[in-house]
Amino acid sequence: MKAVSRNARCYVEISRSRIAANYRAVRDAVAPGSGVIGVVKADAYGHGAIEVARVLAREGIEWLAVSSVDEGV
């Protein structure tokens, strides 16, 4: 992920391990036979669509959602 100056007015820190842990928590909470779709539209809401998609793929997610074909390719 791209580094941002801590002097910036605001910033967000993204933790790949927390994204993975959050996915596992949701996956484990849904009913058996249900699926989870990782939403990576709008650059994964500013978190970095490619990086978030890679994290989720490593965790075994089956589907990723985007808002248009252009976002998905």
C-alpha cells in the first residue's frame, strides 16, 4: 500500500492481516452453505482493490464484486 505522510490532515492505515481476519470472521459467521462476496468496487473503498483482492484470494474467497466491467478487468 502507498505510504502517506503522518503530517497529512487525515490518513488511513490498512492492515492486510486485519482484512484477512475480518473476512474469516464473516465467513465463519454466515450460515453453512452460504457464500461471502468481497466488495472491491471503487478501489475497495479507497483501500486498494488489487491488494484487497489479493488478500481475499489468499484466504480462499470465491467471488469479488465490482461496479462495472471496467473495474473488474
